[in-house]
Amino acid sequence: MLLEAADTVLYNDDFEGPVTGWSINSTEYDPDTTRFLGRFDNSPTQTERTFTVPPGSDRVEIEFDFYRMDSWDNNARWGFDRFEIDIDGRDIFSLPFGHTQEARSGVSGLVEWAHYPLSDAQEFAFGTGIYWRDQKHRFTITVYSPGPSLTLTLRANINQGGNDESAGYDNMRVTAVDVPPNLELHKEVIVLSSLGPDATAIPGSELQYTIRLSGSGSETKTDSIILLDDFPPELELYTGDLDGYGNPFVFIDDSTPSSGLSCCHADSYEFSNSDTKPPVFGYIPEQPYDPNITYIRISPTGAMRDANIDPVEVRLEYRARIK
Ligand SMILES: [Ca+2]
Ligand SMILES: [Ca+2]
Ligand SMILES: [Ca+2]
Ligand SMILES: [Ca+2]
């Protein structure tokens, strides 16, 4: 279990208005993409921007939509076309994109990256025809131990002109994250089965997990607490109605006055079935037990109140079954 806290938003742009601060600021509009940063093809191929990172940041998270448009290739005749990302001048991502490209994730030094398709390949933009289909992807990049600034370079390393293949970027958000020093997490497991002390080894036994979050410091920012749990492969999560409102999580506020946090509704939690890190979220689980879940991300809403005088303690419960 990891505790995260989203902190300072360094950049947030849907590119609908005037754009500044990139080495190339051009935007283009298409009814199916909205206005976006681009297009980039064999000239110019790249744009970059430097963000100032607040001191003490644990990591920087970069998210954006990547539009892979028209006939990107991966062969000697038409070019080994690649989308490439550099962080501080170091290449952290360089891969081809098939027309219908599946999700991928990986690690490069202190950088984790992941992307997943937002749609199948479709003829939504610019060139039309079966070889000119387009696909939108969502990228997330996490840069650990960042310096005082971070330079992001986005490069369409493609060899043909924009009437044949191109790239664009949209809905970019860059956040510096600082782990809160005043919050603590504890995880407890209770065997619900009456099969005895060895029930944790018996398939079908039910377990209850309790996550305790204790706060002792000053107020957190609104919606800034995120709980990330890597879920054991020998268990299947109970995904049915545990709280009486259709959610598989029960939230209990043990604080007086109340913590200021609330949870959980359908937008508060996400699941992943990724085998590799970082996890790609958005997986729709099976009901009422799911054997494929590998990660859970829970985001309580609200700000945890000042806990300097009256400590805060909340509990989050969920259940699982031994496979
Ligand atoms: Ca846009
Ligand atoms: Ca091409
Ligand atoms: Ca090409
Ligand atoms: Ca197209």
C-alpha cells in the first residue's frame, strides 16, 4: 500500500487558446480531436518545454493525449516511424505505433511510462482510407527525484510529410507530487472464514482488509490523497456491494471532528489488471469476484482537516477470497 498526494499543478492546457512556452507552439484543429499542439511530421519533428519544479518534490507526473495520425510505418520501405520522448535530453521512450496499438508500459531509469489507447484505429482526422486511420492514446509519465527543472521533448521521428503521417498532443497536465510527511498508513488482515488459523491457505476462505490512515499534521489540499494498493495474485477481490450503496469499499471515519474526507463512489476507485509497472488503470472488473485485479487506486474526496490538535483516523475496508 502506498500513500500518494497530488500537489502542485505545474501546467494544464487543452490547447484551445493561444499557446506559448514550447519551442514550437503551433496548434491545429480537427472536429474529431479539438484543437491540439501540432501537427508534427518530418519537419518539424519535435517540440519541447521546460517546467520549473518546486523544491522537495518527490516526483513529477506528466499526462497527455498523443494523437497518432495517418500512415505511420515500421518498415525499411516507408520508414521505421517512432514516437519518442526525452526527459532532460535523455531518451526515455522510442517505440513504433501499430494502427491499433495496445497499451504498453515500462521503466527507464528513474522514469516510469505507460500509454493506453483511447479508441480503436479510426479514420477521424486528415487523410482517409484504410492506411490513414488514426488513434488516440493517453500517456502517463512519472519522473522520480526530479531536479529544479524538467525539460520534456516530444518527437515524431517519422520520415514522411504531414499529408501522409503526423502527430499531435492534447490535454496535457504536469503535476509535482510531494509525499505528505504527516500521514501514516497501516494495513490489517482478518480471516473471516471459520475454518481455523490455517484458513489463509484454504481456497475459498474470505479475508477482510482494513487500511487505517492516520493524520497528525496540517490540512491537506482538496482531493490530494490517493491510496495505491498492489493486490496479491493469490486473491480475488470482492467487487460486489459491500457498503450497501453498490461499492466494494467501506469507508469509516473514526475522527472527532470528522476528517473532512469522504469515500467511496464509482469515481473514487479504479482497477488495473497490468502485469507490469506502472499499472494502467481503467480495467472493468468481473462481478462479484475478480481474479485478474493487480492494482487498486482509491481517491477519497475532500481535504483532510488540520489534525494538529485532534488527530484524524479513517478506515477503508474491502474483502477478498483465496483462489
Ligand atoms: Ca484540445
Ligand atoms: Ca507513411
Ligand atoms: Ca513513414
Ligand atoms: Ca486519418
